[in-house]
Amino acid sequence: MTGNEGVWLYAITSESLDGVSLSGVLGVAGEAVRVVHSTDLAAVVGSVDLDEFGEVPLRRHLDDLDWLAATARAHERVVSAVLRCGPTIPLRLATLYLDDDRIRSLLEVGREKFCAALRSVAGRSEWGVKGYGDAHALAQTSPEKQPEPSPTGKGTAYLLRRRAELTAQQNVERRAAAEADDLHAALLQRAVDGLRRPVTDPVLSGKRAWMIFNGTYLVDDDRVDDFTTFVATLDAEREGITVELTGPWPPYSFSGIDMVTR
């Protein structure tokens, strides 16, 4: 490493990983990734130029969506390569350290929690489930029907219509919230663990559909077929709800490790 380089941390895994397993895998800067060992743990890292990947330039790059997307894809390629070799704790984008000694110190100090995290995700993968609601269909199936306003003056009739419209909207939103709760409860029965996530703004998701549910689940690899079949069943049976499955993903949500840049 040169004086102007830092160490980009991609993932933590077991000591059995060697550099040969990652031969040809390139990181965010096009660098060949390498393995830093400490006792029974291994960190997959790459040397990056701090003029491009240091704290100040990174803040500038956050406004460059093309740069950010390409960097995220490169980061995920490395994490996926490590995941194919065994249980993996994936690190968030832009987890930076000054040198390999800082990485070794991290592994030594955090050994107990890292080993526990690796045990918790071994033989398991993360899956995302999103639910999208059709407001019209949910309104039609709502058990609460609003009475038609009786004929009266124009002003009163308008207020009654507005009240009925607002009440109908609230009923649909309550129905959607109940459906989301039911989805999460049902999915937890077929997963090791699960988390509710905030629903995504359509501008960010790129979909105009009304997202009513966003969850992520840790699933045993030998139960993946059962889980995916169950999600398909939920999609088919839930009137007014579309259920979408994504994955498998590295277990970011369930490693229990929240790293910071150093």
C-alpha cells in the first residue's frame, strides 16, 4: 500500500478462505481483492485510492448516481464471490480502514461477535418480500360500506361526499395495514427471522404501484423452495394485493454487525 491508499472492507468470513478462492475477483477500484487473516477469521479487502474513495470525495460521489451504482455493483460482486465460499458477514458500502493492521485489530477485538454472526447466517440466505396494494380492489372488498348521502343542499351534499370519500380512503388504508400485518406474521412462520422495513417511495423504487409492505427474511437454504412456493401462494390468494419476492441476497439484515468507517 502507498501512503495515499486506504483499505476497503467487503466482508468477513472464516479463516478457511484463501486468496486463491477469490482469484480474478476485482473490487470497486478495479483492484484485486485480498484476504487479511486473524486467528479464525478472515476479512476480504482491497486497496483503494483515498483521492477517489476517501471521506471527502465519497461525499461528492454520493450525488453522482452513475458512479454510485457502478461502485455498489462492484462491491456486491465481491460480497457474492465470498458468499459462494461459505458463511459471510457482508459489510455496507464504503467501510474504510487506514491499513491492514486496523483490519486485524478489528477482527481480534470483535472476534466473539463476528463468530456468533457467522454461525447465525450459516446455511441461510436473505430474501425480500414486498406487497403492493390495489386501492380500488381493496375498497371493493372492504367490509365497511358507506351509506349514500341523502338528497340535500349542494353545500351539505358536497361535505357529505367529501366525508364519505375520506372515510373510504381511511378504510382502505386500514385494510392495507391489516394485510401487511398478516403477511409478515405468515412469512415469519416459514423463516428463521424476519424484519419489517419502511415502504419505499415510488420515486426510489421505480414502480408506480402502492407499496403497502416491505419485509426481509432469513431462510434456511433447505427450506427455500417451501418459502418461495408460499410467497407465490400468498400472491395468488390475496385479493387486491400483489406479493413480490426478491433474492437470495447476502444477509445484511441479519448478521447483527453495524460497521462504521474508520
